[in-house]
Amino acid sequence: MFGERAAELVRGLHRAADGHLPAFNEDGIRQVLEEMKALYEQNQADVNEAKSGRSDLIRAIKFCHCSLLRNRRCVVAYLYDRLLRIRALRWEYGSVLPNDLRFHMSSEETEWFNQYKKSLATYMRSLGGEEGLDLTQDMKPPKSLYIEVRCLKDHGEFEIDDGTTILLKKNSQHFLPRWKCEQLIRQGVLEHVLS
Amino acid sequence: MFLSDFRKEFYEVIVAQRVLLLVASDVDALCACKILQALFQCDHVQYTLVPVSGWQELETAFLEHKDQFQYFVLINCGANVDLLEILQPEEDTFFFICDTHRPINVVNVYNETQIKLLVKQDDDFEIPAYDDIFRDEEEDEDDSGNESDRSEPSGKRKRFEEDIMERTMKRRQRREWESAMVMFDLAWIMSKDLNDMLWWAIVGLTDQWVQDKITQMKYVTDIGTLQRHVSRHNHRNEDEENSLSIDCMRIAFEYDLRLALYQHWSLFESLCNTCYTSASLKLWSVQGQKRLQEFFADMGLPLKQVKQKFNSMDISLKENLQEMIEESASKFGMKNLRVQTFSIHFGFKNKFLASDIVYATASLMENIEKDEPGADNFIKALDSLSRSNLDKLHQGLELAKKQLRATQQTVASCICTNLVISQGPFLYCYLMEGTPDVKLFSKPVSLCLLSKYLLKSFVCSTKNKRCKLLPLIVAAPMDVEQGTVIMVGIPPETESSDKKNFFGRAFEKAAESTNSRTLHNHFDMSIIELKMEDRSKFLDALISLLS
């Protein structure tokens, strides 16, 4: 049946857990594009025939045309949804993505990601006077300036804004400014202690 | 030097700085640390907390962090040795020491710049005057005669100084405030005290009492002090109209039974495993068991009820339980079964006495079950003091029950098999390697508790009048592979004992004279580790030293 493989593409992406980016389905896209090409050529031939008289092919032409449109819609939905997920990755992980996620993106998607990073950076720099404003910090309104964190593994020295360094050793607890800790909390080096 | 105004000379100095907190591994230190952390979080003081369990860890932590911090706060460690000599800090490093270990080293007292002691000067410390101990260089030069004579007079003077140093070292103070209470007092002076901090101060005080480090009189005095704070913070409960919701935390004064963990255990178990009752009733003997049954019969409590979990006991029996037990107990020779204490209450299910929390936190801190490094256990114990970590607290209570049971069984077996021998100037007991639960006693606080229970029970069981006044040394295997033994010395059990312990110096001297391989790693100098082979000659040296 026409349009099966395209639907399979979309279903595959839908199955992936919320926000998770599965590997780029190169094969699936290629098959759908081949199907579209075959349909299109078939249609071209039929249209020429229909022009020269055979009017019973018109329904077949209509049907193939609908399939083509359906395939196109599925492919575009697939690509667009992936782009939305990649955009969310920038807000969650920062500028540097973990390796396994990078392998899941096609080269065009990587290109898109870089362009997106650049325009986000330009925008952030243009706000807030001279230094710019980092919009990716503090996604939820913070309750306090400083938070208590506990070190889960040895991380070595860590520098904070006023130039002083802190030695992050396993099982030591620190009371640090929130914005410095967020990165390390996401990486799993520090743990926020709620008391 | 001693600080007089803690707020100006300590808190306002460090509030603008980054501070390193070095905290020793005992419950009083944990409570003081929690109070100080709460104050720091209120004022946004950037701090780093490093747990230390001995002098070596203290030195390592200092070396790692000395480039990054200038202000160090030491809780329950550091007062009883010459800190500057051990750590060799830079000129601009400052140490604030809040420590209950006595005697305070004279160098720490007379250092004007770098060492500040957060100690309440309630009464005289019997510290000799500065001039008696330290002599100026110029005096030496003026007094010296010929070149040849020079060595001799200064030699004599040096010996004289050392003499005074020794006498000073042995001097002990009468009263001291627990670290947790010092911190709470600081918070109160700054009007930043909360009910939570008051509870931690209560737990710190109760810990010192449970470990027998303060006298009964001091305990009662401090309870009185805290009672004023408790009524100030918790008066809203009496007023019917404006009372707080049941989920809010409230502290109440209790004149409650001295039985360990009895509300979270069964009454029977608690009576068997509390040192006071077990020693008075002599529960290690058959007659003791009979006496226990008589005790319950006297109170009219059926055995079936008493062996059940306390919460499931009949309400009619629980109603006047405390008065009933007190009456019957005085017939059996236990006059002080009730003691003044506080309890905390939040939610419908959660009611704990201060001593419950002490036992739970202490067992969490010395948990040997999973063989984790000490710092992990410290963190768990620190967490269990917050009210949002009830599961850790319950875990601690279960561990505490195991520990109390093990302690009681070990004491019973030691008394029954006469393992406590009199060596002349002291009593001695060695726990063999095959003893059940001996691994539990490879930790200092557990071993100290065991020793105190053992001494109390021994005093109740022996007929020898002289032996009742002797101190006790207990040794237990610490690490079987390395062949080390941990040894603890505790003062004798007397009615008016002021809990002074001179074993620290004695151990040091004995180790020196016999060249034993000892490690004086603990902050409390009366706890040492030594190699198994050196045990006998060490003991012989001690005997000759103390007789």
C-alpha cells in the first residue's frame, strides 16, 4: 500500500519517549523518496496518456497524486518534529551535546543546530546591556541565591566568579552561588541538598 | 585566646568571608554543625563542610584547602593540642575552635592572633599565668652568666617550664558548655534562633549526657537553661484558640523514663537493654531475670503486653505507666529511673525523645553494615537530623536497637565469664576476636558506650570494695588484617565524679617508654590504636606508671 512506509517513519518517531531523539532514519527516508519518485513518474506517464484521450486514467492519477501528497506530508512532519526536539536539546544540555546524541543527528541537522546556536547567542548578547543575558539559566524562578550542594565524586578544583577556587572532593558539602552549580548538577557531579 | 563577644569577634568577622568547617564525628558536633549551617545559609556565607574523624584527616583536609581558605572553624576538634605546631599555617590564617575536649592546650589559650576559642568561661580554668610558662628571650640572656654556665641555667629553666606544662596539661576544667549549646546561644544573641536549632541544641546536650561526659548536675542545669528557650518558642500549644496545626514541629518538656528507645521498641526489650536497669537488676544472672519478672508483676503488667511493641500496648496500661514504673523501681533499688528531657512532636505519628535521636544518629554514624567510608556515614547521620529525612531516622533507630542488644549481650558475657580483671591500678577487659558482634565495637563511640556499661555493671556485680573505685580500660580488635587493637580508658564510677579522664597522658607516656607502635589519632586522647603484639608490654608500662 502506498504511504505505508511514510506512516512507519512517523510512528517510529512518535514511539520515542518525550523529547528523546532517536537515530536519523536514513533508510526510511530513502525508501519513501523512492516511492514518491516512482509514483511521480507513473503519474507523468499517465497524465500524458490522459491528455491524449484516455479519460479512465484520471481516477488513478488522482489517487497517485493524493499518495504523493501524503508521503510529502509525512516526511516533512518527521523532519520538522526532529528539528523541534533538537532545539529543545540546546536548552537542556547547553552548547555541547553528549556524543551519543550527536551521532543520532544527520549532517543537515547538525548544520541546523549550529546555526540555531549562533542565532540564539547573537540574540542573547543583544539583550541586557553590554554583557548580554543568558536565557538558558534559571529556567524555573530560583528560590535563593545560594544553594547547598554535596559532592558525589572527586572533581578537582572549581573556580567561582570572584577568582577563588574550591576543591570538590567526594562527600564534602558546599554552599555556593546557584548559577555556578547548575551545570555541575546537570552533569551529576554535585547533588542539591534539600533540608 | 578566649573570645568574649561571640557575635562581634566570631560571627561578624566570618560573615563576609569564605569559611571551611571541619567537623568531628560525634553527635554533639553534628548538631552544632547543623545550627551553624542554618545560620550561614540565612546570611549567605559561602562555606565548605569537610567531616574529619581524626588528627590525620584534619591535617589532610587542612593541607588540601589551605590555599583556598583563610578562615577555619573547627567543631569538637583541635583545642587539646598545639594546633599551630601540627598544621604550620600561614600568618594570615585564623582558626575558630569550638571544642568540648579538655584540657585546652596552653598554647591555644595564649595565642593572641591566630587561634580563637569559642568557649564559655563559666568559671576558672585554672590556667597558670602567662609569665609562669613562657619566658622572654631577653630574660634568658640577662640572667646567663659565663658561657659555660649558660647551658645549665637554661636547662634548669627548661625543665621547670616543662614541669609547669605538665601540670597545666593535667589541669581540667569544671564545667564546659556543649558545642551545640554554644552555637545555639550565638544564634539567640543574634535573634536568629529557631525551634529547629533549639532541638539540635537539646540533642547535643543529651548526647553528652548519654555518653556520660557531663555530670548529672550539669545536665540538669543545662536542661533548665534550655527549658526557658523551649517555653519561649513553644507556648502557643497551650492556648486552645491559637494552637498550631498538628504538622508543625513542637518541643515539649518531659519528665520521662530513662529507658532507651522504649517508645519505639517493646517495654521488655527496653528494660533489658538499658544500662541503668540492666545493671541495677543484674540481668545477666538467673536471679536477675527472676527479679525482672517480679518487677513486672509488681506493676501489674502482664508479660504478654510488655513484650509487645509499645505502641500496641493496652491504653489502660500506658496511662499511668511512668508513675507506676517509678514507684516499683524505687522498691527494686532504681531511684533515678525518670529523668528530665525533651520530646519533639510533628505530625500524628512522629514523637521522639531526645535520647532516641541521639542513639539513632550515633548508630548511623558508626554503621559498619555496608563498609562504607566514614564520610558517607557522617553525611547520612547529618541528613537524619533534618525532619524531612524520616526514613534515615527510622533506619538509625533499627541500627540503634541492634547496637544496644549487642552491647548488653557482650556486657553480660563479660561479667559471667569474669573477663574484667583487676590489674592493680585499673581494671582491664579484652574482647576476643571470636566474640559475636565484636565488629560493632571497633568504632570509638560504640566502644566507649560499651566500656561505660561494662563498668557500671561490674560495679554492681562485684563485692570487692576496692575494685569499685578503679578506672577501666577496654581493648577490642579493630582491624584483623593489620593486627590493630583499639583501646579506650574511662574514669572510675563514683557518685560525685566529675568525669575527668587522665588516660590521654598516661597512654602517651606508656607508648613512649615502651616504643609501642601506637596511633593517637582520635580527638579524644583517651582512645588509641595499637598493634596487637605490643599490647602486653604497653599494659605493663601502664601498670607501672599508674601505681
